[in-house]
Amino acid sequence: MSDRYATRIRAAITEGRELTAAEAEHLAGCNTCRDTANGAHAFANELDAALARRRTEPLPADPLVVAPPLRRRSWTTAVGAMAVVLLAIGSAAIGSQLVATPGPPSSTHPSPSAEPSLVPGAFAEATHDDVQILRELGSEIAISSIYTGEQAYVVAVSLTADGSAWPRVQTGASTFGWIELDPKEPQLRVLEPACPEGPSDRVFEVAELMALPPWQRLQCFAGHPLRVEPVTSRTLTNDIPYGGTPEWLADEPSLNLHGRGGFMSNDGPLLAHIDPADGVRMEEGAWYSVELQVDHPASSDCRRDLILAELGIDPSVALDLAPVVPEDATLWCQQQFVVTAARPIAAPPPGAQPQARPAGGSWRAVPEAPILPRSENGAAWTGSEFVVWGGRATTNDAFDFHVADDGAAYDPTSNSWRSIAPAPLAGRTAPIMAWTGSEVLVVGGADDDFQSMTDGAAYDPLADSWRTIRPMPDGIGFGHAWAWSGEELVVVSDDGTSAAAYSPSSDTWTDLGTPPLPDDLYAIGAASTGDEVIVIGYPNGVTVAAAGASWDPATGRWRRLPESPILALNAQPSPIWTGEEIVVFSRSFADHQPDGVPPDTTYGSFYDPRADRWRVAAVQDAYLPIGPLVRTGDLLVGVDAVYDTVDDAWREPPRRPDGAWGPPVSTGDEIIFWGGSPGGDILYRFNNGIAYSPHGD
């Protein structure tokens, strides 16, 4: 069962609305969903009780923190696969007063503390799954979670009138929030922090520093510089603009630092800043021995602010993009690495892994479309135009999101857009869009309440006109996998239990029966070889392999593929046809990997349909692409990666310009990305694009 239903069910219960018929149906047949629903019921009850106490009991003037009363408000939005439940906050703002933290610890191994006291400056880890963190968003609060084994840093502690403790914690790089502890069943336990062994003046490698959370870096290294080598760097262009004091430190880091593996590896990036007044210069791709510093003197008075005007957003809107409590911003600045010196060294350094060769090519900007910015839209290439339709659109002002029922077409030759005729369809997110050779099929998707839609239409770009088509059969649902076979649109349900094929010539759907796939799928993907449609299903389970099935339109039969080497929970689920093989990229775990693949390594699983066998190509130490890849010639291209199918090797792409994180579409000559949002932003969307040409200058 797709985890998007679990997310919707949890959001519904936590928000207090009743389940829809579709959600109730999925809940009845889904153990994961039932577990999620039970947890959401319990959390909603606990939250109501906790907030009720905060409303009715007076709060003491605590010497550390004064936390205000809270009241609950029904408002829900989906962020990727996570529902974010927003609550209104009382008239006072949550504040914190930071307490001086201990000096560098001497222990070398983390262990449970003999005195489990959650005091400011303590390191802790979650002892339960789904420990709720209340995070300020200006005038509102969002709820996020940490899970068993995840670490947190205690920034401050507030005590309520009944004696219950609310530690304020930092998790990740810039997430700060409050946890109400249960005195009967503690959710956090204190750890003794560990610093790297050896003298403080020894040479470090990037990988060693990457392994430390930001607060541990500050605890271990405040007060003395670090020498790190070998290091190569890449300058960052930030999608989200920050201002503050000083601006160079308050803004997002300006450098990606990588170690021995280079850019196309897991040996980085370590994010860092440079003070322009220091005169430090680092040439991209060159190798250096660098001096890094945390707790830079400029951080003591550091302040961070979003420059909302540059995003086209109302400045009164609160965004989940930066620490909003001043002391949090100061702590964030103290934890940042600053490059204070850089000395060139020989390249490549001794023992360095082979560097990925440049992919060549070039990027160009695609102008803004005549429709609102959006994400989760459909897109298709007609042979002469790039057509987008639907999606979740926004004015980039507050939380003004709505499903869109409009679209536009982009002509790369003239570098211009045109609006397309209104469709005979209601707006929706994630519709299927497939080019048949004469029409763009638009089918399925989800409405604003995440309900599956089965109706569809066909768009004729030459006539700029639409016709309705027969709806999909019931049971296909939202989150399906699909591929155009050359004659038919083949669609498989998100749980892999049903499939159907649509013929545009007869305007009919044909039931394809049940594919031979495992139960309990969390994701599914499909690709066409021209002769067959290959479907890959990804079951839940850390050590479980993904499984494949093939539909042959000529025989009208399914067949099961041989056992795959794909680790299901660590894969980029969109299979790609290279012209010879189907490939899925995934990543091995530290304690579990296929034969011949090192731990923590990205590798390609290649299926040859003629030989009916899989092969594995371990791809050095390259990272797993953050989005799907599409084929152009011998290259597979994504928003952050280029893979050469001839040499079975990653190529180093040229630096991408700002904008456009939407899914890629190949024109044959270049790859177009349009729309989407910068990583981590729950509000901002693009309506411009970028295009990559592997054969450009």
C-alpha cells in the first residue's frame, strides 16, 4: 500500500476531519495505515490534553524560558510525503534564553549518561518513534518528528506549573522546537558526546567532519582552527535568499567542500562560508589544504532574516525556512564552518579516488510561463513543444495553494510560451501526461483532497483543442506507474494489484489483470522498451529487494523478472530505458549490500530483457540522484546528475543555474526542467525553467 495514503489518513485524524470513503477503504486493507492511524489518534488526544493544560494553567516566570499558552487550529498541508499540521500560537511569542554550554568533552564514545538530566547543552537521542517537536513559524507552529536513535541538542528547558518539562531542542542543521516530555515514559535519553580522537592540531578529512552533527562540531572545536585536507570546492548559488548581520555568515553557506572522492562522491559536501574580508580564494576543482573555524567571532551578534521581497512573498508571512528565535539564529551561526585559509596542494592528492570526468554541455534559461508557479504538474514533449498542465499552483503569497486546471506550451525553437485552450477537466495534481504521436493524453491524478481521479482528456496541440476520453477503470488509484508502449498507455495501480491499458484509437481500456509483484509496496515505477513494459515494485523492508514484472502487449501476458539486486528502500524508483537495458539506481546500506557492491555505495542495477538477467555496476562512491533521470542519447540526465551508459560512469555536470526543480523531460536534443520548488521550501514555486544540452558549448 502506498505510504501517501498513510500520510493522508494521519493528517485527517490529526486535523480532526472524518476519513473519506477512499481513505477508509485503504485503511481497512493496510497494516501500515492502521498503525499510522492509531498513532495519529493517540497523538491527537495527547496534543489536545497538553494544549488544554497550557491554556488553563498559569505559567511560572521560569529563569530559562517562558513558554506561552497554545491553542489548536485545524489546518493541514502536504509537504512531499509528510503532512504538516499547523497550530495557532497565543499572543506571546515563544522565546528562549541560551545558557552557556559545557566545554569540549573528553569521552571518545557516546553512551547513555549515568545521570539522565536534560539540561541546556546536553546531547540526547530519541528513545521512541515519532517524538513530536513543536516548531515556531512566526505566528504559527508546525509539528515535525524525530525517531528512535535520532539525536537532538538541548538548547533550553521550560518547566510548567505542573512540573512537566518542555526542552527546546535542535535537530538537523536548522530545526528548532519544543518537546513536552512524558515523566512516566521519557522520550529522550542523555548521551555523552564524542569528539574525534587524536590531538586537536592533527589533519582532518572531510568525511570525519561530515559525521558530526552541528552542535557536536561546536562543542568539540570551538576555540581552535581545524586543518582539513584534501579538499576541493564548488561555489553555491542559493535559491533562498537570507539577509542579516553579518550578511556573509547569515546567508546560506557559499561553498560545498568535498574530500578525496571529489564532487561525484559521498565524500561531502561539507557546507562552509568565507568572510570576504579575509581574501580567501578557492578555484573550483582545484585541491587545497584549508583551515576551518567554528564559533567565528562574527557569530556572536549574528542575525538571520529571509529577504522575502526577492522571493515575491508577502513579508508578513511566516516561513519554515530559518530559525525565527534570535538566539537560535546565533547558535546556527556559531555552528557554521568558516574557511579562514586555503593553501593549494597537488592534484589529485595521494590516495584520492578517480574523479568523474566532466559531462560537458551547457545550461540555458527557459523564460517564465504564462501560468502561475506550481509543482506536481504533468509534462510531455510533443516533438516540437514542451506541454505542462495541472499541478499545485500558488501565487507565492502565504499559503495560497490550489490545484490548477490550466496549462501552457513551450517552443524551444522560438524560446517562447503560449497558453493552451482550457481543458474539459477539473484541476488536479500529478496527472499522467503521455504523447501518443498526435495527442497528449492527460489522465488520472488527485484532487485538492488527495482523492484519486479517473477521468481524462486528449489534447491536440496543432488544433489547440481537447476531447474527453473514457475514464480509467476503478482500482487504479493515485500514485500509479505508467508507460506509453507505442500503441497503448499502460497504467499499474500504486499497490501493484491491478493494471489496465488505454487505446486512443478505440477509446477503450483493457483490464490487464494482476502483475506478478510483491505485496505491501511503498513505491512503483514503469518504463517501456518498445516491445515490453517493465514494472518495478518496491516493497517495505530494509533488506528486501525490489521485484520486476514485464507486460508483453503482443502476447497479452505478464511474466515475472528474475530476482533483482535493487535494495527497495534505498532506490530512485523511476526505471529508465537506455536503449539496451532498464536501469534503476539505488544505494547500499552500511550493513547490507548486494554481492560485489561496497557498503554505502550508489550502484546501478541493469536489466537486459533479451538475456533476461540483471547485472550490477558499482558506481564508485557517487551519490544517489535526488530526482528522476531521463535519457538523451547515451546519457541519463537529472537535475543534479549525468550518467554515461556507454562507460557505465557518472559524469560531472556543469553547474546548474538557479530555478526549476520540476521533473525532467527529454526533447531528444536537450533536457527541460520546469516548475517545482527549491529543496526544503514548503511555499515557494517556480514558473520558469532551465534546459541542459549535452552538446552545447
